[in-house]
Amino acid sequence: MKIIADTHTHTVACDHAYSTFSENAARAKTAGLDFICATEHASAMKGAPGPVYFSTLHNLPRVLDGVTIIRGAELNILDYEGGVDLTEGVLKNLEWVIASYHSVCIEPADIAAHTRGWINIAANPLIHVIGHCGDSRYNFEHKPVLEAFKTAGKIVEINNHSFHVRPGTHENCKKIAIACAEYGVPIVVSSDAHHATHIGELGDAIAMLGEIGFPEELVLNADSTRFLSAVSRVSGKRVTP
Ligand SMILES: [Zn+2]
Ligand SMILES: [Zn+2]
């Protein structure tokens, strides 16, 4: 499976990533990618940029080194009631909004709370992508959550970085991917790179999808037209490379 977009990347705009947009784009070009989503941590994470950063992303060139930059964010989920850390006014201008549970911003609770949390996130039309939900510290009930994601048109991310840093990811992601195929929920694979050398590193996620025979037509970033139409469907914005 050929992937054309890395849908989750960080830069020096936050204090724990180490490459610039230009370095990330150059690496993406080398890796044969056509797109990267710039999805910096939103403001509740220590060392992340403030709302002004996210509302001025239009100052970035649309294309760097032949690679199209999609303007996004990785929101921190703040509670189990749907709270996130950028306002509607900022979110409505973004093209690719991920929401994730990060333990520095929200303590893991129990399955009922994590499940309620994802269902509340699903109800927010300004959130497009479900970030690294294979993290076993935040296990949830698959059936109601995947049904909510399907109904709300959400995209589930299979995060390659998680395979190395988040406990239980491989088995959990496999079960989630099987459920996505069953419910017809589309997915993307991403690197969550915090340094340019990791852009386009997707091997573990792709191998796992191969193991379970995941249907390629549900992998939104395996085809440029499919990816751009997903960006436009979720964000209401037409991105022209
Ligand atoms: Zn994250
Ligand atoms: Zn991230």
C-alpha cells in the first residue's frame, strides 16, 4: 500500500519536537509523500503554541518542496464531556483537526468514562480525526464509540509512533482496525513525527493492516483524490495543491 500523506506531524513550534516545516517537507519529499498535515499540540499541553499560532497558519506556504501542507492541530481532550483546548472560532479555520487523550492533560479514568469521552468528541463537528485511540491506558467500548464515529463521519488514526511508545498498542490497534472495517469507519495511518527523520515512518501500522487484510479503500491517505475529498468533506475546505 502506497501512502501519499503523513497526517500527523509536529515541528519546533512546540518545545518537544525538533524540526522545522521546511525540514519536515524536505523529508516528506524524499519519502515520496505529496502531503503532510501540520498538527501541532494545542495550547493546554505545556510548551505548545497559543491560539494565535493556529489562527495564523495561513501564513505558511501551501506548498513546500513540492509537498502540500494541510493546516491542522492536535487538540488535547481536557475532560470526558467533550472539552478541548481551542475555541470554535480558531477551529473553524483549520483543515485537519485531531483530538487525542494525552496523560499530561487528562488522567486515564475507566472504560465508561473513556467511552463517554469519545462519544462526546464524536458530537463535535469541528473535530475530524480520532488521535491514537489504541492507547491501552484509555481503553473504551468499541461498539458504541465506532458507531458514533461512523454516524458523525469521523476518521480514526492508526498512529505508528504509538507502536513504540504507548503500551498495548499493537493488539489494541488491531482490534480497533478490525472494528473500523466492520463498521465502515475510514482510517488514516500517521507517523506523529517529532523530528523530520520520522516523517513517513508508517511500517508498523501498515504491517498490522496487512495482517488483518484491512480494506484499502477505507485508508483515506492511500490515494490523493480520496485524501483531498476527505479533507474537504470533514473541514468544508477545498485544498488545492
Ligand atoms: Zn498525541
Ligand atoms: Zn502528536
